[in-house]
Amino acid sequence: MALDDPHSRPSDPPEADGPPFQGDEVLPCGRLLSRVWEQEYDALPATDPHTVSCPYCREAVEALATVDAATRALRAEHAPRLHALTDRVMNIVRAEVRLGRLLPLADPDRDLRIAESAAAKVLRRATDTVPGARAAGCRLAPEGEGTDVRVTMTLAAALDLPLPDRVHQVRRAVLQSAGQDLGLAVSAVDITVVDVLEPWPPLGPGLATGGGT
């Protein structure tokens, strides 16, 4: 009996136009399910008398068409949600990059962290409270395996005091702020002076220093 006969027996071998896919289904008419769907997808069933007249092929195509339509509808429905989720994830990633690394606070039992950028901002502000000193840059990094943190700062300083004295003042201010304001255990504060602050010009003898006459 010809394979194109719609009444072929299920025991007839499948078409020999190519190797079947692993797990591919052989329809009762002997056609491969993948081959039938391929013809339907390419809009070629009208050119194949077997596909047009075979009830098994038409039933398989209708079932696959229903599944395909449902899949497309789900994709269309969830695509905006997937894009929104992707955007949220990327925003979090970008925020973490801007914040820098997370540093451990000196409380290992609670496993608390602070962003490097936030800690550096506080320590730069503490530096700026020292007369004749301005923070140029501040980096923090974990030191060892515990909660210790090492601070590396660049500084602009005035020369009205010896530089070692001014650096000592800045280091003390940084250590105090790190411990009291942030709860960081700072193991060292490395300071490099990279610029000189110009002192305010002295008042001339004919300039008033306050109100009144």
C-alpha cells in the first residue's frame, strides 16, 4: 500500500525523505509529525495531496497550530514584563557599580556592610573639617580576612603648619569619624599630599575687620 494513502496501516514505515528527529512522532498514516508541521509552517500543504486528504495529518496540524498560537500569545503577554525585569536587574547592577565594593562593619555577628562610596564621602567630609586640609580622593579596601579596612587618601594641604603635623590631624579626624560615625575598624590610613592650598591673603592695614567705625 502506498505511503501517501490516507488509510495506510500504522505499521507502515515512515517516509524515507530524511532521518527523523530524536523523539519525533510517526503518525498513523506513516508521516513524521515534524514533516507535516514543517509543510504547514511553510504554507505548502495545498501542494501535497496527502496532507490535504489525510485526517491524521490535519488533526495533528490543528493541534500544533493551537499550541503555537497559545505560545505566541504568552510570549507577547510576558515580553513587557521580562523587559521590565531586565531593566530592574540592570539598574541594580549599575547602582552597585557606582556604589563600589561593600565593606564590612566592625560587627561580625551582624554581618553588616557599607558601600565604599558612602564611607568615602563621610571620611572626606571629616578631612575637610581640619583647617588647612581638603580631601582630594579617598579609597577603602578590606584588610585581611576580618573586618579591618584600610583607608588611602590624597590630600591638598596648606603650608602654614609642617606637613607631618597636618597629616597627623587629618589621620586622627579620619580614624575618629570611621569609628564613631561609620563603625569601621580602620587598620591604617595612608595619606599622600598631592596639592598645596593657598592661604587666605592677610588683611591690609587699611581694611576693616568688623562692623563699626
